[in-house]
Amino acid sequence: MEELSTVLLRTLFSYFFLLIIMRLMGKRELGKLSVFDVVISIMLAEMAAMAIEDVDKPAILYYIPMLLIGLLEIGLAYFALKSKKFRDVVAGSADLIIENGEIREDAMRRNRLNMDDLMVHLRQKDVKNIADVEFAVMEPTGQMSVFLKEQKDTVTREDMGIADSKPVSPVFYKGLPIPLILDGKVREEALGKIGQNQLWLKREIRKYGIKDIREVSFCSIDERGIMFLDKKDKPLQ
């Protein structure tokens, strides 16, 4: 009975102790925490759980480190306000994933993103066609900010820095845009869904001045027959 009352008292104290520390650390929405904030939150939660469960040890042994972590977070937040470089090191910085309608593969690699991950982020922003995106920014919180093109009815080679736009052959299907090429590899099942083959695909990408499918980083087509194509970045010399 005595052990139960100790646990209950420690639970109540831990709750209000954590509440005070979190309020002192500042207000942030869940899902908008930086990696550093997530680590701090996990450490505080673990210490609070140990303080409740380990009744054989004095609770002060856990509450002092929790208080120290809270003060450390407040101090680091103060320095982050004063120094942009320090803020970038601790919390990370935003990174352009799509710039002027073109996918930045170097940024994709830095953020450990593949094309499927990028499409998931865009769908979460109610964007079904990558061709409609002018800019996409990976925020330090891991969320993506997406800015659409002013006119997103069609995508021409001019949008992608390629001259002499030509219309894409009509394709008739219903649904989300279908990736046809991922990292230089053709998705045969995707071509089957739109009733086309590699010969048709090669003919279409030649309109963009591309002779080899392996030069393509990403290619998709939507239900209107509008194709989005992004060439692989040239290797650094």
C-alpha cells in the first residue's frame, strides 16, 4: 500500500513538473518539433517514467537531471535566437527539394528522400501532380512546404528549361499521375496501366531532347496526358 501511494504521488508530481518544464521551454506544435526538440522530449519522458517506476531510489535523482535538461533547452534556444549558424547546427535548416519546377537530386540525397517519399509529401499537401509544383521546401521539422505554379494547366519544356515544347500523345485513364521512370529505370507496370510500351516512351522523351532513358531522374504522366520530366543532374567536375 505504501509503494502504491508513492507511485501515485510521484506520478502527480512528475506530471506537473514536466508541465512546468515544457511551458518554460516554449510553445511548439506537435509535428513541428525539430530533431533536437524530439530528443529532449524523449529524454524527459524516459526520466519521468523511471522516477515513477523506480520507487527504491530517491525521486530527486531523476528530477534534477530533468530540470537540467529543461534549462539546457532554454539556454540553447536563447543562443539559437542570436546566431543563425548555431540555429542551423542544432535545429537544421530548410532545403529546396524542387526549385523552379525542377527536382534537385543533391537535396534529395541530403535529406535521404526517394521519389516515392517526395510523392507522399506532395499528396499530403493535396498536390497530385509534381508538374504543378514550382517550389518544394523540406523544413527542419521534416515537413514539406509546397508552392504551386501560377499557371499549372500545362507543363512545357520551357518550364523545365527545355526549348521547343511539343504536345504529348493523348493518354486516357483516370487517377493520380503515374510515374513512368524512376531514377533512370522504366516502370513497365505503369506503362501497362496507360496501354503504352517503351517504344512510345522513348519517342516521347526524344521530344525533350533526351535520347537515353537513363538520363531521366523522374518522369510521370497525368490523366490529361501531360508529362512531367526531370533530367538527372550533371555530375560535378
